Amino acid sequence: MTKLDAKIPEGSLAEKWTKYRSSVSLVNPANKRNLEVVIVGSGLAGASAAASLAELGYKVKVFCFQDSPRRAHSIAAQGGINAAKNYQNDGDSIFRLFYDTIKGGDYRAREANVHRLAEVSGNIIDQCVAQGVPFAREYGGLLSNRSFGGTQVQRTFYAAGQTGQQLLLGAYSALQRQVGMGNVQLYARHEMLDVVVVDGKARGIIARNLVSGELERHFGHAVLLCTGGYGNVFYLSTNAMGSNVTAAWKAHKKGAFFANPCYTQIHPTCIPVSGDHQSKLTLMSESLRNDGRIWVPKKKDDPRKANEIPEDERDYYLERRYPAFGNLVPRDIASRAAKERCDAGYGVGASKMAVYLDFAAAIIRYGKAEANKRNLHQVSDEEIQALGKEVVKEKYGNLFDMYKQITGEDPYEQPMRIYPAVHYTMGGLWVDYNLMTTVPGLYALGEANFSDHGANRLGASALMQGLADGYFVIPYTIGAYLASEIRTPALSTDSEAFVNAEKAVQEQIDKLMSIKGTKSVDYFHKKLGLIMWNKCGMARNEEGLKMAIAEIQELRKEFWSDVRIPGEANNLNPELEKAGRVADFLELGELMCKDALERNESCGGHFREEYQTEDGEALRDDENFAYVAAWEYLSESKFELHKEELKFENIKIAQRSYK
Amino acid sequence: MEGNLNLTLKIWRQKNAQTAGKFETYQVSGISEDMSFLEMIDVLNNRLIEEGDDPVAFDHDCREGICGMCSMYINGRPHGPNKGVTTCQLHMRSFQDGQTITIEPWRAEAFPVIKDLVVNRSAFDRIIAAGGFISVNTGNAQDANSLPIPKDHADDAFAAAACIGCGACVAACKNASAMLFTSAKISQLALLPQGQAERAKRAEAMVAQMDEEGFGACSNTGACEAECPKGISLENIARMNREYFSAVFTSK
């Protein structure tokens, strides 16, 4: 029935990775020098893989569309990175991190991959500290931890609200070190526009030099796509403006299966939309839910300001519905609960599409604790407030500043207004245990693959996965493939496959430039985003999805006949870049809806309105849908479904409860 | 029409590095004060596209003040009038109806213009490649908590590491010096025990690369610190000078 072989090693769960690492084929150092690896994307996964593979001796080329590898959107991750160090002595372990991740993913992730992730999580922290990443520390000089959603231990390491920045700069430094040593060739302002497949194996890429517009051919014995997620299919998301699916989609059209495309994560705490001009949405880190309490007024359409509403007229709905986890329930649950309250008419702010995230109680709690620490007695309420605000500022200062900058409101004085927004995509290219896609020699790492987060990712696990894949998985698993490639000489880029691939890319560019229609790329992107948000967003149903598919097909036709791209193709042309990306989103969107339509259950971020429990929770159907949906591209609008059955041998699969 | 700000924009237009540039004047109207500065440029660009003109090219990506890609010189100041804010986080409520806003690219010999407001900042990558790292291959690390680091040292290192590499310091400096950028990385690593082994070599190599790239010298005016969107302190430059001179005096 299926062509999928996940290549999960034999043996007990806890021993699989250790045994596999000790038996996987090796490539000797002399041969490594002759093996070339193309890496697309320079975020946590790409930069860490590039640095690690170059350290091992492989010849590496790195491509990024930004002006520097340091700009990759991993930089914007705020809250933290998980690791099963158990430094807090609060009962954490590799198994517990594994368990929380599988459960958090609503039992739709592959056990063996997730356990490996938990196993290497501790090594990541060690490596980053050795690189000089300035994690937050306690007064005793040891590392500090906090909690994130879906867990009851403190296993999240952080650097204020800029953890992604610090981790990426660590990986970027390691990468630049290899660039300086000549082991990595860097191609910034380059965008990959196709994979070159020769005799069924990935052998390189076609990239466009974004400054000169020239197309370039680059050979690699293997190609690693570390190109992030596809949240920008929704137009508005917390992704960077340039984040796109193009590399993954081109790979998909060249034979790489796309897995679980409908699993998208809507993050509960983002700054609400302020108007039609909105170009992107800004996240307020999940870490804020350690101290912030989420509420709405108990009265519908309450006109009062937040501070005028007395305590007993507030509905702390997460604490009410989920007493065991309270404000720290996983993201999918918190998002749906916010939507439910707003749809029912309890929303706040001008648009009524927001809920409060309130720090008043935390400020007082911290203020009192600080007064005790400093041995202050008979402290006034104002002094307590001031002391508490200092503590909150140290923990979340940059987030509070950002909120104030964007909204013009001061979150130290009034609660934040927040609403869910598209943030992360759990789906991605299907990969086996080695992180190889269905195209031999083509790998997908980090958010670009589908493997570890099931139907919902837990907070602070994206950074962990990106770095696990790059630092500690691919350096081993790539040997399984490259060991058999040592006799393959570097292919000439004048060969037919390269020439033809370049020609096809050139034709698409020429076609886009020649339409000379009447509407901007953004016009189409915004329209697509609205279709996706309304019909394939936080809640989906059969009728809506069917409509969405028809609407996307129609919009795609209109795009290809009426888009206007100014300027020339042989020069820096951001509109042309965007057009290529939106063209791919217009195909991906359709597949996402088809996947959502096919999955007749609710799980994690995929909530089908037809499938819910009496109290509105997601209702899984493990009998019929405990599989990974991996889609093969056949032709336009035609995809074939392959299923990878998920076996849970180490966890008892159960209705997910955070009550 | 989402708002009521009407503005005159004088924007630097330059086709490519080989062509001379000049200012063009544009009018925009109906700008909302809730828009970010870049969203205001989006409005202009959409109009230019509809009218068949070439939109203004500018660098931007995360639009949340952390990637360091946006780089506009607004009314004579990198990232515009507000302290501690990147262009993408600058909102139109900071401007008044009827105002004229002049927008230029970063100006520095080491940052050549690519097109309009887009410049080439790859010199920064080469400075980091020269020594802005700790040489620790993947897998070499010991347990993270085996090396306690006093909280204030870690905090100071973090403050230096907060640099986003946008280049505002260079754009602000009359000498187009990259001392604040370079010193931030040197400081971060010099403040941490992990950075000690390569301390001298790092300072020498990074300063040499900085000079080679054509950045100017520092004359202590402090414009870099004043305009840095991330509050990187001038103390870093003092620390870099100490690091550099002690390295030069002790080098073989």
C-alpha cells in the first residue's frame, strides 16, 4: 500500500539511537574532503548542520535569501529551548520530555524520532554554552529555567525574551568560523528555485542570485533543505516577511512527499490585527503565560476598561476550564479557548477579537518577594508595585517594550490585548529516521520537515528540534547515504539535468514577468491568506474546505493571468521574488485544504468542527487516523496519499487531557 | 484610507551600484498612525506598482525588531527619531500630519548601495568570520552547569550579545566606524570564561578585518551608542581597546 519506509532502527526505544549511531556507516576523513553538501537556509537547523558538517570535513555550500545568514527567522524566537537536564530536580527525564512531546502533539508524531530528540536535548545546551551563548543564570552562576505550556516541570532554558537570537548567533558564529577557514562557501542573497535530480538522486540546486538576477547551478552529493515553515501561506503570521515554502515545494514537485500539511500551529498570544495595512503579526512569547493570567469580562460586550472591572467580574477561563495546567495549557487548546470566548461575544478591545493577558497579580507577587529578599519592612503598595515591575522588566522587558511600540499601550499599567495568530507549521517534507525525504540524497531539517511535533508543537521545542537535527542528528545519519557516494565524482553542472532544471526555472521567471497584469502580488497573497484563515485556520469543516479548494484554484488562475511584476528580472526585484513564493503558496494552500478534508478527526492544531467532544475538545479517531498523511505530487491539483502508520509501543495512547 | 496622516516623502532612488542615485519626492495620504514605518512604505509601493512604476527597494524581514535587516536613514537618523527602536518597529504615531520625511540608505564606503535603500553589509559577516566565535566543534562540550558564571557577567555578556548587526552604528558615525559592532562581539566573548583561550587572537583578528573592510576610526563622539536600537553600550568599545592593546603588546 505504501512506498514509505521510515527506517526506524530495531531495538528498544531507549537504545535505538545509541545502537544506530554506533553502527551507521562512516565516511573516512579523506573521502569527506571530496564530498560536497548543499545546504539551503541558515536558521538554527541550517547553520548548525553547516557548521557541524564542515567541522567533520565535508565541503559545504550554504544559501540564504537574506543579506546574511544571521537574519534567518530563528532569530525571532523568544521564549526558550527545552532540554531534559533535570537541573531543577523536579522530576524531569528524557522519557518525560519524550512523553510530553508525544502527548502535546496529540499522538501524531513518530515515537523513535521524538525519543532521539529528547535524548540529544541536553547536548544542545552543553554545546551552546560552550559557544558562549549567554543563557539566563541564577545568582549562584548556574543556569536558570522556566516553564512552558504542556509541561509540569521547568526545563526551558532562555536568554531573556531573545533565546532564538542568542542560539542563532551561536550557530552563526560556528558557521562563520568555518566560512573563515574556507570549509563553507556562503551564498547570501541567493534563493533556491529548484532541486536538480539525476538518476533519481538529488545532486544539486538551481539558485537565483537576487542582486544580479542570474541563475546559478550548484552541485552537491547531498542537498539539505533547512528552509523553515510555510505559515506565510496565511499572509498574516508571525513569520518573517520572506519566510516561504518555495524550496520545500519545488522539492515536493520533484518527488519529495509532503506530510501532514494541514497541521498548522496557531499561537494563542499575539498582538491583535490593527487594520487592513497589517503586514505581519507579532508574537508575545509563551513564557509570558508563566506570569500573565488570561481573562475576559464575565459580562458580554462589557464597555469598561480592564482596570475598572473588579476581580469577581472577570472570567479566567483557562484556569476555570483546565485547573491542572491553568494558563500553561498547550497552544492549540489556549488558542481555541480564546476564539471560543471571542466568538461568544466576550472579546475585548475595539475589534472585540482579543482577550486580556494580565500581569497585575505577578507584579504584586514579585514585588512582595523582592521586598522580603531586600529585608524591607512596612513597604507601601506603590513601592511593592515598583519592585515588582523591576522584576517583570528583567524577565520580559523586551517583550513589554515591543508591545508598547506596536500598540501605543503600556502593559505595565494595563493588561495586554492578545489574540491567536499563525505561528508554526508542524507539517512539512516527509523524512525517514535519517531525515531523508523520499528523494534519495535530499534531506529536510528543522521546521521544514514534519517529524517531531505531531499535530501540535509544544513551546520551546522548535529551537530544540532545529538544533538537534543540525548539530546531533544529521552529522551521523548523512553517513548512511554518503558512505555509498564516495565513488561519485562531482558532476559537471553542464550536464543535461542541470541545464534542463535551469531552463525550467528561467521559463517560470519569464512567464511571471510577461503577464503584465493589473494586480500586485500582495493582492493575491492577501486573498489567499483570507481563504486559508477563514476556512483552514483555527477551525475547519467539510463544506468550508471544499469551498476553499475551489476558491484557491480560481485565485491561482487569476494570479497567472493578472499579476503585475514591475522592474526587470536581471536586477534586484523584490516583487519578482514574492511572486515566485506566492505562486507556490497558491499550490500548497490547496494541498493543505485537501489534507484537512481527508483527515476526518480533530487532533492538535487540526480542529474539524464535526469532530469534537461534548465540551468542545478535539476528538481524535485513533482507529482510522493514527497515521502520517504523506502526499505525492502527480500533477497540478492532483496528489496521491500515502500513509505511514504510527505505532505507539511505549506510550499508552489516550484522550489528551489538561484538566 | 485608514488614517489621516498626509506626508511628503523624499526617498533616495538608485538603480544599482553602478548608477548614480538621486532623491525623488512622493506624496502619501490617508496613513494610519497604527501603521509601522515599513507598512507606510508598503502603501507607497503598492501605489507605485498600480501606476506602473518601480517600487522602492528596501531590506526588511522579521518586522519585529530582531533580525537587523531593516536599515533606513530617516530624517538624518538611522532607524528614525525614536530611541531604542528599529525602523520596522517605528510607528507612524511618531510623525505629524503634513511632515516631510527624508529616507536614505546607510551611507558608508564599506556598505555599498545595491539598489535604492538596500546596501551590502557582508563586511560584518567577514568580521565575525575573522574571530567572532569560540572554537568548539560540535560534540566537544562539557556539561553546561560544570562552569558556573556569575550572573552579572552573564548579564553583561548578554547585553553585548543583543547586537542585531543592523549597521546603524556605522551609519550614525561620521567616520563610518564599525567599532561598536565589533566591540560588542569581542566583549561578549571576553566576559565569559569560555572565551578566554582565544581572547587575544580574537581581538587582533577582528580589528584587523574591520580595518581591512574600510570602516573608519573611532573619535568617541558616541553617535553609535545614541542611535543603536538595542542600546549597545560605548563601554564595549573601551573594553575592546583594552583587549586589543593588551593583545598587541603581548603578541609574539
